[in-house]
Amino acid sequence: MSKLKIGLVQYSPVWEEPQLTIQKIDKLLDSYNLEDIDLLVFPEMSLTGFTSESQKFAEELDGVSFRYFMELSRSTKTEIFAGLIEHYDKEIFNSLIHFDSKGLIRVRYRKVHSFSLAGENKNFSSGDAPVTTRIGKITFGLSICYDLRFPELYRYYGKNKADVLINIANWPVDRIEHWDKLLQARAIENLSYMIGVNRVGNDPALTYTGHSSVIDPMGNVISCPDKEEVLIIEIDLDKVKETRTKLPFLNDIKLI
């Protein structure tokens, strides 16, 4: 598999209402033909929005987010990357979960860089490791929102030749230019695809304008406008191989 068709699911979650958000997502997805989609990617904290109520919404395997995305991946036979608040071994994490096309959990990435400006570090434990996952022969490096400001995480993925970098986010409009530029930089410096999925709409404190994007290894951008939609795009991993062969910059990394 050198080509992969990906759906970037951009929407406004109903604030702290997982069941109502599920209804919204189902209605949105019903507007699209998902049969040919290989991977669906959802924003950070997919069913709640970026809440500080970690204790209230923390989930184990029987939680609403786990059950919903397990069933959605199984019923559509589609790989899914989704965000949820994960309770594990007496700690609570802001996590990205890879659900495979059989509804099974492949990996869990726990956000390494907590957004201290908003007090995330007081309500969530931080992960301590990069995480990669695979779909066929394609390797993905995983990240969440604020991680985007820390290039060393992505440099690790680049050095290990990840084909696609993923960031799921609740990134506000006030700094949306940073989102755009940082996504593009991560793609260019690592000669990889960079996929960022952000939300739209409002929560009690902030406004979001999406800009969910796919950037190819040369920095070319395809981006969503400010509306609820599923951006469907096919990426070609041969482009990663060709770019890294023509421009073997990753072989010259010295400090990581």
C-alpha cells in the first residue's frame, strides 16, 4: 500500500456532551461515502472539546469514547485516530488512540507536552514517549496540539523515517497562523506528510476556525475552510520516498 485515502473530520463538538457530539458526528459522516476511506482522523478530545474536567470525563475501556470509536471503526472497516481523556493506572492522560479497522486498539499516544498556559499540566499527566503506528507499510508519528511547538518530537519521528506525521488539536483562532506555519515546517524539515486536524466553533472561552490541513513533503498545503466538513484526500507515499532520495537531508542529522 503506497497510497492512502484519509478523511480529516473537522467539526464543532458539543461542549462536554459526548452523546450529543456523537449524534453530530454521525450526521456529518452520513453525508460522505466512507467505503473507500482508509483512515479517519478526529480532533483532540473528540467528543468533549478541550475540557479541564479530567476527572469527570476520564475513561477506561468501557467509556463512551472508547466504545463509540471501536464500533465506528468496526462498522465502517476504517482505521481511526481519535482523541479522548484516558484513565490508566491511577493517572489521567490527554490521549490519541489508534483504532484499527476491526475495532481493536493498536496504540495509545499520551500527549507529552501539557499546555501549562491553560493549566493542562494541573489536570492531566504527561506522556513520556513518542509513539508510532502503522497502517500497512505506512508509518505514522503521533502528536497532540501543543506538541506542535516542540520540533524535537517530530525530529525523532523524522530520524526514524516516519512517512506521515499526525497532530490532532483544539487550536484557537488567536494563534491559527502559528498552527499553519508550524504544520508546514514540520513537513518540510522531516520530508514527510504532515496532517493536522483541528476543530471549528466555540467553547466557553475560545473560538476555533479549523484549518485542518494536509502538507506534502515539499510543503505544499491543502487546507479546510472554516466549516464542518470531512476533507478527503489521497496521499501517495512514493512521494515521501522520492523526496527523501532526491533531498537526503535526514541523513545529515547530528544532534538527535
